[in-house]
Amino acid sequence: MALLQPTSAISNLNHNSHALRRRLDSIASMSELRQYHSQVVRLGLGGNNDAAGRLLKFLALHPSGDLPYALRLLRLLPDPDPFLFNTLLRARALPPSAAASLLSRMLSLSLLPNRFTFPPLLPSASPSPSSSLPFALQLHSLLLKLGFFSDPFSQNSLLCFYLSCALPDVARRVFATAPRRDVVTWTTMISGLSRSGLVDEAREMFDVMPERNSVSWNAMIAGYVQVGRFADAFELFDRMRREGLRLDKFAAASMLAACTGLGALDQGRWIHENITRNGIELDSKLATTVIDMYCKCGCVEKAYEVFEGLEKRGISSWNCMIGGFAVHGRGEDAIELFKQMEREGATPDGITLLNVLSACAHSGLVSEGRYYFNYMIQASNIEPKMEHYGCMVDLLGRAGLLEDAKKVIDEMPMSPDAGVLGALLGACRIHGDVEMGERIGRTVIELDSKNSGRYVLLANLYAKAGRWEDVAEVRRLMNDRRVRKEAGRSVIEMNGEVNEFICGGMSHPQAREIYETVDEMLNRIRLAGYVPDTEGVLHDIGEQEKENPLYYHSEKLAIAFGLLHTKSSETIRITKNLRVCRDCHEASKLISRVFDREIIVRDRNRFHHFKDGKCSCRDYW
DNA sequence: TTAGGGTTAG
């Protein structure tokens, strides 16, 4: 065909080649691409690298491109150049093995990688260090051999690669011997070290780096946030602002995550206001972070307001909002939102369904939960994963349907992990099935032997049955394995400051006043019928002695602090790291009535809204 | 062409 092209058409093309290039660069859909591709072939340019490169850019890099098409196109080219390979290597969807074979095809055609080859190639070698490391080492030596070590992009990518495979030692050596280090080199180290958990080392580098930009600041702030060092994140954020850097969307996202972690509503609100005031675009990611902050700081209503105001809702925004309703025990709202999502044509994913199931579990909606689980298996393309089974076990187990929960486990296509079995163990504890609980519990502490919560659950089960010798044995096991029980901590924000309490702790400057308030608080609720619930206490000691630690649980200290420092109309908001114990739950209900206060507690799993002597979880948690 | 942000059961 190409041979039969009339010469006039060819010269016409040469004349118009600039226009053709422009058109090829503005392809917006696959149908357009097909049109242009056939036009290119008809014009006899099927083997032209310049035209092919433009087609490949769309096929490999555009979200609605077609990677297999791109790979076929490349194979058909008689004389490809490195640019074409580099373009394909940039494709996000390219599997690592395909990247490796592209490189070897390149080399077999005697095409040398250039400085644009390594940056996209290196990350494709990273996800599984054990299998791809030899390949990575080959890449590294090739990079050196070809002299790209002094190319900043190649060098920084190499550094990033080693850090992302959690090989900080190698990264440090590359860094130390680097011929030149720019702000990206330093920032890559900071971000990578943080991701490996080496935040303090990252901070040392941050403090000595010669030049910082907003990315560097945020990499360090995000590093603190990732490991839960929220106070350090706040400190650095303040310094950043003092040094005159403005809040951008990345810093906003990191700081919102810090607020979410702490349950610091006031600070979170402040960031949200600044996003609006500074005209920072509320894209789908940032919107989700804002919604999550409001949900996890106890303001579902505000979260929903933000959610409703979004022009475009990404899947994460839907998921986040459904999950928000779930943890607040608003199961019906979560289900309603899920239905709305389907009506609006958004496609749910595994997390959506997980959140819906979780909503059913938190609200005790057993038949709805069963319905959505079946729906998932039969009507959606989403395959239930471990976590979905865990959620179902939790839902059924909590409702006392222990045999049904067990059946779900028996019929799972994979073997249950500690999380799934742990859900059943929890249910056994609630419903006092010592026999099943013991069997499951023993397995769980072997599967998840470092998690103190598992031991505590098993010990609680024994304690409930009065089997004190077994309680002691579990404690011995914990000692032998050096597993420490996590200390309960409660946090309450006051005037932008975060106050943290631990059980029986005296380190707060107002400790005396707080303890006096606790005593007064307890005296008043005693008159309203408060009887300490010692079930959660693990010692086999007299009832009288058992009560003491309960009185000064971190949560009660935080509530007392809240009563001391807020007006009578204000809601007291508390965030804690463990689950609310039975005794604190009862006490909080009574306090909400006797002191006429709304108290919102976020525990490890969900929210409790205490009001007028009742809790939003309807004692179902 | 390299470095920074999102949802996930118990």
C-alpha cells in the first residue's frame, strides 16, 4: 500500500508535517488515536519514529491509553530509537517484568539507554526486593558504566529506588559518594529514611541540608505524621510558617492527617479554613483528607457537609464518608449512602463493601450485613478478601451468632489470619463461650504473638470465667515473650493544645485538681447508681482493691479535665488508643446525664456519643 | 524524566 502512495500526498504531508505533529500531540481518546494511527500508516509513516513516538505517548501515558497496543506498535517499528523505549518505560501500568524485557530488547538492538531511561526504569524494579534485587544491581552497574552517575535525575532515582526497597545502608553509601547533591537528593533521603522508620535520622539531614523547598518541609512533616509523631509534625509546621512558607495542598494534607491522628478538631478546622482562604483547590485527595479529619474528630455532620459540597466525588471520598458513618454507629446512613453511590453510577470497590459491612457490624444490622456480603459474592465483581470475612465474623459473632461466625471461617477459601480469628475470639469473650474462645485464643496468640491485645483478650476471657490460673499463665507467656500490655492513653484538645493522660498518671501540671474532680465526678454518679464494673481487671484480688485502677483510667482523667476547662454547654471530645472498657463506658453514660454534658469518645474502633445517660453504640461495641 | 498528600474490619 505504502508503495502506491501518490507522490503528491507525500509532499503534501511534508508540507503539513508540523500540523500533523500538533494533531498527534492532542489526541484525547482511543477512537481518535485509531483514526490518526491509520492515517499515519496511510501516509506511509508507519515506520516513522517521530509519528510513532507521539502515538506511543498517548497509548502508554494517557489514562485512557492502551498499553498492550503500545507494546505491539513498538514491536512493529523497523528501527526504533531510545526515546520510544523511554516513553513506554514511563507507563504506570507497565509490569516490572515488561520493563526488564524492554531494556533487554533495547540492548539487543544495540540501543544504549540514555539519561531518560533510568528514572522510569528503576522504580519498576522495586516492589519485591528479594526477587528484583539482582536486576536492580545490574541496572545500577549499567548506570555507572554508561556514566549517568553524575546525572542528577538518574542519581536521585537510584537513591529513591534503594530507599523504597528498604535498603537505607546502600542509599546512604550512594548519597555519601554522590558527585553532587541537589535539594531533590536531600529530600529523597528525608522521605525515604522516614518511610523506613528512621525519622530521627531524616530530621538530622533536614536540619543540615543546604537548601529547603516546600517539598522538603512537607516530606519531613509527613515523615512525622506517618509514624504518629504528631507533636513533632505540629512543631515543624509552625516553624515552616514562621520561615514564611505558605500552606500548600501537601502540607495541608499532612497536617490534616496529624489532626486526624490526634483527634484535634480545632486545629483541623483551622487547616480547613486556611485551605479555603488560601484558595487551595480541594481536589479529590485533599477533600477525602478533610472529610476523614471531620469524621475521626467526631464531627460526622460537618464531614457530610463537605462531602455533599464536592463537585466530583472520587471513590475514596465515598468510601471515607461511608466508613465515617460506620464508626459513628450510623449504619442506616452508611447503607443509604451506598445506595446513593450506586444510583449515581459510581463503582464500589472492595473498601466500599468493607465499610458497608463494618457499618452493619457496628450497628448490629445482622440481616443487612448478610445481604451485602451475599450481594458482594453474587452480584458484584468484588471478591471478598480476608478483611471482608473478618468483618462478617465480627458482625455475626458480636450478635451472639457464634456458630454462624465459625461457619463463615470454615467456608473461607483461604486460611483465616489472626485478625479473622481475633474477631471470633472477641465475640467469644463478649458472649462467654470459654470453650471456643480458648481454642481460638490459643491459635491467635501464636499467629500474632507480638500483639499484646490478643493476650489481653484471652486473659479477659479466662478472668470472666474465674479461671485465675489460666489468667496467670497467659501473663507469664506475655512476660516470657516480652510482650508488654499497651498502656491506655486518652487525649483531649483544649485551646489548640493537646493534653494526654495515662492511667494513674501524675505528670499533668494540674494533676491534683484533676484527681479531685474525678473523685467528685464518681461521688456524684454513685448517687445515680454507678457500680464499678471490675470484669476487665485481670487480677484475682478482692473486689475492693480491684476498683482502684478503674477510678483513674485515662479516660476518666480526660473527662475530668474536660469538665474543669469547658463551659457547661460544650461537648467534651476525647480520643483514646485502646477500646473503651466496660466500666468507663458505664461511668461516661452516667456522667453525661448527671453533668448534663455531651461526651464524644473515639476509641480504637469506633465512636461513642454519650448523651442523657445513653451511648450511641447502644452498648453494642 | 527524579523528591511531598487520600479511603481499609478487629
